[in-house]
Amino acid sequence: MNGFVIVLAVLNIIISLGLVILVIFQEGNAKGLGAISGGADTFFGKSKGRSMDRILKKLTTLAAGLFGAFTIILYLLTGRG
């Protein structure tokens, strides 16, 4: 059981790092000062940027769900719950 908890803890750390990376890669909703000079388009172009942003949002939701589930499971398995 102790090895299983260690594996879950390592997976939880990997998922949390992936979650941070996914959030950093997402484009913000507010364009800020980039809209003034016309630089509001994404790096990928208009349609590809929207599809990439949609994929990143879905992956972020999945990673957040996994992170929450693993955290609750680890809490219960370590005897604190």
C-alpha cells in the first residue's frame, strides 16, 4: 500500500506541473494593449488559434479533474481522512 501511495504522489506532482504548463500556454480572454496596435491575433492564425485554445481548455479541465481526484485519494489513503 505504501508503494501505491508513492506512485500516486508522483503522478499527482506530474499532473500538477502539467496543469501549470497548460494554464501558462493559454491565451487570456482580454487582449490588453495588443488590441490597440492590431497585435491581438494569435501566433497560430485566427482559426488555428481558436482550435488550439479549445484543445488547451479541454486538457486543462481534464488535468484539473485528475489533480483533484488524486489529491482526494491521497488524502484518504494516508489516514488523514
